[in-house]
Amino acid sequence: QSALTQPASVSGSPGQSITISCTGTSSDVGGYNYVSWYQQHPGKAPKLMIYEVSNRPSGVSNRFSGSKSGNTASLTISGLQAEDEADYYCSSYTSSSTWVFGGGTKLTVL
Amino acid sequence: QVQLQESGPGLVKPSETLSLTCAVSGYSISSGYYWGWIRQPPGKGLEWIGSIYHSGSTYYNPSLKSRVTISVDTSKNQFSLKLSSVTAADTAVYYCARAGYDSIDPWGQGTLVTVSS
């Protein structure tokens, strides 16, 4: 299974909005509404930020939102804050009953 | 609150078998969900290794399938990973996690396994 495609890095200034894309195939992202997003700070385990394309777990800021069109999912972070600086990974359930991750995107808050 | 904790040797010799266990608390493995292993080489991204369903069915990443075995011990509420014939490329932080179709959550804290003689 091939990793989902994410940009290696994105950046934005505090208060701005950024969007991270995640492109897969009809066997994963495009075939299911089972895309999730994870935030990972250095030395920490990934934290679930978005599940089932656009749902936020309890406790996650509403500045985080998700969407999907065809084989591409997106994570948008609005009102950027310094604490948002981290690595972000998308993931999708696949037709092989496995999960696949994106390569990860490093978010820099300028 | 569901919690997962990985345990096992932090150093494995090349060509040997890496063995890790994930202890689950706050939820009975036999009640449902998939239970999976994910790894992250130093400075790199996440890689799904495989999972076991509460019924015992297993699903592996095709790229690792020939070397991976995941098993479950419901009496101890834990599941395990064995990765054979390891090389330096298998050096990584290994995470265990609970997986549903819609998300992977929660995760264990992760354990670093180094392959070196």
C-alpha cells in the first residue's frame, strides 16, 4: 500500500489560516469517509484531531476542521497559534482492511 | 479511560526477532475494535504495521507481511507484535493503538527499539 500524499511543509503567521492536503486513491481516501488527522509534537505520541473526515473529538479546538473531495482530504487550521506548530498526519482506512498514513506535514508558525 | 502501554526490549540484534507487548486498561479487548501497531523511524513518518480484530483476525501491511505476527491474549487483555529478521531499517519508535474504521485512538506512549549488534 502506498502512503497518502501530503505536502512536506506549510507555514503561516499567527492568526492566519492554513490548509494541509492529503491525496490518496479510490481504495482509501476516495472510497470511504474514514479519513482522520493527527497532531504530533516532538517526542510525543500522535493525538487525534479529526475523525471521519470532519468530526472533532471532545476537547479539540474548533479552529481545526476537515473536509474531503474525491480522493483528496484537507485539514484547515484557522486562527493559527504558536502551539499549533507540530507535525500533522492524515490517515485512511483502506479496502484491504488496513490503515495507511500520509507522509506527514511540518507546520511552522512564523 | 482507555490506556495502552507498550513493553519490550529496547535493543535487538540484527537478524533476530523483535517482540513487543501492549497492555490495555480501561477497555476489554474482546469487546470490539481493531488493535494495531504503528512505527516511526527516527525523524520519519508513521507506518502502519498491522492489526488484530477482537475476534483474532489479523491484517498486515503488505510490505511487512512476511515478517510480522500479531497475536492477542484476551485473558491478560493484551496484544503482541513479533517482527522477524530485523535490520537497522527496523529501528523505530513502536506505538500500539486502538483502531476503529473512523480513527486510531488512543495511542500508547511509544517505545524506541534499536536494532544493533
